[in-house]
Amino acid sequence: MEATQVKPIGKNILLFFKETEVNDKHTFDSGVEIYVDTSFEPTFSAKDSAHVYSVGKKTIIPCGATAYVDYMVHTQSDNKALLRNDDGVYYMAEEKDVFLWEKGNKAQTIGNWIVVEMDEKESLSTKSVIIMPEKKQETYGTVRFVNDKLENDFGLKVGDKVMVNEKYNYAFQYKGKELMRVDFNIGLHGTRI
């Protein structure tokens, strides 16, 4: 079977991961490369992004986009690769498995996801700290990506400062920078600063 023979339907998309779906090679600043056995726990080394090879007619994600996906799409044993070849590996996914897509100069989140760049944590000025377990674990950040629906319905815009619950965000790499995907409904307190 060839990838050109696979036609997604509905809101399904065919994703292409170049070479492999996990990061099994790590390069240090010194130039030294190590290879990691990812078979034990592939979720720890899952790639964050894939190329959108083809799409169903009902998806809002354009063909040719870069899709930032939930690691469950390509690391769970019940979702096997559709095709492997010398160039990489292809997986079928649903639109809801994507939290951010980017094509050209347009980037947008999907569903209730927003993407936040977290502020640097303030250093403590004292040497001793009392930990209060009932205190909410909150931190602040700047919205980097949001979709039209969240912008229109709630007025949330790129550049807004928000308060995020640390328990409900997930780090991913975006062009060499660590960003957080945050579920608008449970991870965002909605406070603009």
C-alpha cells in the first residue's frame, strides 16, 4: 500500500512522521550523540509534530500543515502505524488529536486548547519555605496561539497574560522553545493580568 492510496474520511487526517515517530537520538551541546531505546516507554520520547499528508473533507486542518499532536496518537499499542517506508511512518488520527496546526504564516489551536508561553518562575528571596498543600498551584504565562472560537466567544487573544493551573498543562517543543498546551476549560483560570 502507498500513502497516496489512503483517503481519510470525515474529520480524520493522515499524519506523516519523518524517519520515526519517536526521538531516539539526542545531541548534546558538545556535539556528542546518544541513541535511546524507546521501546520501554515510548511516550517519554514521542515526537510533538507531524506533517499532515492528507485530510478528510470535514476537518479544518489544511493538507500540508504541521500538526502538533497528542503523544497518544503514535505511542499507544492500539493505534498501529498504517505504513512505514524509508522516509518515515504514517498514522491515522482524528482532528481532536491535534492541539495546534500551522501552515505558512497561520497557526491555530483546535477545540478547547490554547498554547501558552510560561513566565519565568520568580526566585524565592528566603532560604526557608512553608509549603501550604491547599494553596492552588498557579503560574502565569502569555497566550501564543488560540483559535477563532475561543477568541470570539471569550475575548481571549494572542498576547494576553493568563493564570494557569500547573496541574493541567502539557509541555511540548515548538521551534526550539518549550510551550504549554492548556485546556481552556480546566487549566486556565481566566484571569488576565
